[in-house]
Amino acid sequence: MKKEKKLYEGKAKIIYATNDKNLVIQYFKDDATAFNNQKKSIIEGKGVLNNRISEHILSNLSQIGIKNHLVKRLNMREQIIKLVEIIPIEFIIRNVATGSITKRLGIEDGTVLKEPLIEYCLKDDKLGDPLISEEHILAFDWASKTEIDNVKKMILRINDFMIGMFRGVGIKLIDFKLEFGRIKIDGKNEVILADEISPDTCRLWDSITEKKLDKDRFRKDLGDLIPAYTEVAKRLGILHEQSNITAVNVTNLSSVKRKKK
Ligand code: TMP
Ligand code: ASP
């Protein structure tokens, strides 16, 4: 597989073409952004951890029949993925109210929701990813009714699976964001899970202490983001001895860099 030109650079990842027109390389950067790019930083080692955590979750999801874009992880920062046409919607799934919904609707932080709540945001940085309804999606043809119905079914299965997976390692899945993409499989149009699932795109709280183990550590200036992401990876059984050393080195490296500045 040959890496070719850069196709797209987002806030946290870069997509490169390959010599296979159906496959691209997804590169995980260390850049962290929040509040629609208003807050920015580089957190050494974050991309490595997200690459591993996302690979773990997406390959587990594929084992329960959730089709997704992951082909295989290539190295510490890159994975080969299937080229899809991303549906321009961020699907947010909430089990517990926190973050933007508490401010938007005045809901008390930490309120456990009766049922998982799905919200839709238009994927448009210039507009600040505004909240939209299913009616907007249909009115402006951002996705079809069949696509939305399929995605909703997938979302609920993904949520059930991920709640169980995280609960098993002492973590509460509070909320998360998913993206889906269109692809032709055996001549048939399908919608599959795309992008990443990582502590950048989920809210993860320790089951007992409710310590935040996700990007809120950056959003809220809580510090120790790398140790928190490393903790998630370790609990999921991803970091074995060698990668463990890497993660420790990454932690040391970032503290050395911080001191130097
Ligand atoms: P919110 O409370 O800020 O709306 O975020 C809900 C969830 O979606 C949370 O797990 C973080 C994730 N998310 C992203 O992954 N990307 C985004 O651009 C936003 C706004 C949220
Ligand atoms: N990813 C979004 C940004 O870069 C928002 C967030 O994750 O809080 O601004």
C-alpha cells in the first residue's frame, strides 16, 4: 500500500489517498481543539492513544455486525480505512445530561436520561455545528429517511454495546459523537460507521469517583489528559507491555516538553 497525497486535513486527523482508490489512510494528530476551534493545543501522544482506542472499539463493533470503515491499523498513528462519503451530520448520543445540553436546556448536570437521546448537528465549522432536527435533514436532503432510520438502529446497538464494554472496566459512558458515511458494497449503496470513537469523541467518567477520563480534561483545563486516555486504554486491555512503555514515554515526553517551554 502506497501513501499518496493529502486529501483532507481536519482538526484532529489527516486523510491521505493511497494507490487503491477505495482505501485511504487516516492519520491521528496530537492537536486538541474545543469550542469550535476557539481553544487549541498540541498534546503530545494523544493521536497515538486515540488511534489504538478507536481501532479497539471499531473492531469490536464489527464483530457484533456493525459495519464500519476500519480495515486495519498500520502503525502508531495511522489506520487504513475505506473511503466513504461522509454524511454531513454529527450524531450525538446522550445517556446522562452534561455539556452543551445542560446549558442549552437548563437540565441539571449529571441527570440520568430515561432513554438514550439522539441529537443531530450539522457538520459545518463555519456555522459552529448547529443543532438540527430530523426534519431539517430531510428538508435539505442531508440524508434520506431510510439512511436516518438505519443509522438510528445502528446507534442504539452501538450505544448498548459500548455501555456494556465500558461498564465492564469501571467506566460510565455519558455521551458520545458518531459519524457515518456512504459506500458501495458489492454494487449496493450502504451507510457504515466512520470517523473515530475515542476519548476525544466520548464523555467517559470513572464509575465510582466520576473522574473525567475524556477530552473534558482539555475543555475544562483539568490537566492530565494523557494519563486519563492511557487509563482508558489500559482498562480496555489495549496497552500491553511494549505499548505500555510507549504510553509512559509519551507521558514523560509531554511533561519534559512542558517544562522546557
Ligand atoms: P456537547 O455536550 O459539547 O454537545 O458534546 C456531546 C458529545 O459529543 C461529547 O461526548 C463530545 C462529543 N463531541 C464531539 O466529539 N465533537 C464535537 O464537535 C462536539 C461538539 C461534541
Ligand atoms: N471538536 C470540536 C472543536 O474542535 C468541539 C469539541 O470537541 O468540544 O471545536
